[in-house]
Amino acid sequence: MADAEFIDQYIEDMMYMQWLRPENVPWDVHAAKLIAPHVRVPDSKTEIGCGNGFTSFSLLGGRFKKEFDWYYSVATKGFWENKDIYDVEASLDFRKFVHTSPAFAYDLAVDHKENLVNQALAVGSAREIRVHDANVPLDLSTADMVFSNMLYWLDDPVEVFGWISRNMKPGARLVTVFPNSNYKGYSRSFKQENLLWTMLNRGRADENFWSLDPDAFEALLARDTDLKVVEHALYLSRQTLSVVDIGLRPFSPHLIKMANVLGAEKRFEIKTEWCEDLMSMIRELALQELEDGPKDGGFNFYVLQKA
């Protein structure tokens, strides 16, 4: 699939998946442009931190029907206590919402939340999915490629990249993403300069995640691992992260609740109007992200290979 066709399709798919948080679409699209070519391959693959499997399903080439989205199986009650609203028991048979199954799958995927693992099992983006805390080393000896978009949530980057390197076989690749120092710099709410911005931040500034700039990260690799850089890119521009920093986040629990009390037909009618009316604006934001993100983005994308 040509880049332009891939991008147009992914924008549309993510708009219907993220319709109540459409500010996330440019992030999803640029991440997919970087990641998808590396996971849509027949190699033996392991995913660390699969979540509910929706992102994995899409990155692997699957497509959900437009009726489906992120906001069916959620628990909005804990939103303002900074709980993970997606960490709930599955309330739907996700399989009936599959438009196109992915041509590829992970051999193994893990996540530390049992509810999310159960949802991922229902989505079917991996042949085996199990509960595992990635702060604890995992056997990666059979994988040709390992993917993770959540390593920066783990306790210690030196330890994490150290055990991954030790447990991979020679020649295997690690595809991963994580923030650099621009991420919080572009996201005003992280400064928590007054009560308003602290409220808009919704506790994200208090979460324990690490960020590394390329020079520091590559020094870590050289010192503590056998991993070599094959590919590196920046993404998530100042504009993208400024929009994501607020967006519809404060209103989302109430929008989700309203959407989910509607009958299926009326919900989809309103969703379609919402998506089609906003599509051109979100598409323009996504295209600007694809142009500006590589210049000085707040996230790193890396492909690493074990020597």
C-alpha cells in the first residue's frame, strides 16, 4: 500500500476509533507510519505491553467496522481519580466488529493488567497472550522482532534495555518508542503553573515515566547493551502535543457516558456525523504532524538490532 493510501485509510480508521478523543488521531497516524512496516512481516514477533489489543490489531493491518470504537468497554467513574478507564472486563464480543483481520500476528504478547489481557485475547492480535510485568525479564529467545510502545513506563531504562538485550538472540530487532525532553516542554499542563493547568493535566505530571534524549539513550546502549541503532526518527510536534495536552480529555467521561446510553443505531448516526464533519480538520492536523514531527518531535522512534 502506498504511503498516501495508508495514511488516508489510517486517518479514517482512527477517527472512527477515537471519535470522542479525536486529538489523538495525528499521534496514532504518525506512530503507525513508523511502526507498521516493521510489524507487518511474517517474522516471529513478541509484543511487550499489548494493552487491550486494539492498537496492536490496527498496526498489524486489521480494521474494525466503523460502528466500533475505544469507548464501549470503559469505566468512566474513576476518571478524576486518574484511574485507567479501559482497565475493565470486556462487555462486548469484539469479533463481530472486525472488518478485516490482520494478515500478521504476534506469537506472544504480554501485559500486566489481567482485564486488558482478556480483551486482547478477544481481539486476537497474538497467538498467545498472558499476564506479565515487564519489569521482570521475559524469554525473547525465539523472537526475530520485539515491539513495545510502553517501555518508558517501566522502572529503570538501564535495567529494561539490559535484560531485553541479554534475552534476545543475535540479529533480532527491537522496535520501540519513548519520549524525549521535548515531550513535557511542549505540553504546558506538565508545568502545573496554576490550579487550572494542574486540573487540565489530570495527574499525568505525577506519573512515573522516564524520557531520554537520543544522545543519552545511545550512550546507554553502547555502555550497557549489545543493541545497535538501525533506524531513528522523531515524531509528535509541538502543535500535536499542545493539542493532545488538553483536547477533549476533560469532557471525555461525560461524552462517553452520553454516547453509551444511546441505542446502537442512533449512536452510529451521531458518530458518523461527528466524524465526517471533523474529518477534514483532523486530517489537516495529521498531515501537519507528519511534516513537522520529524524536525523536533517530543517522541523517539527506534529500531535496534542485537549484534
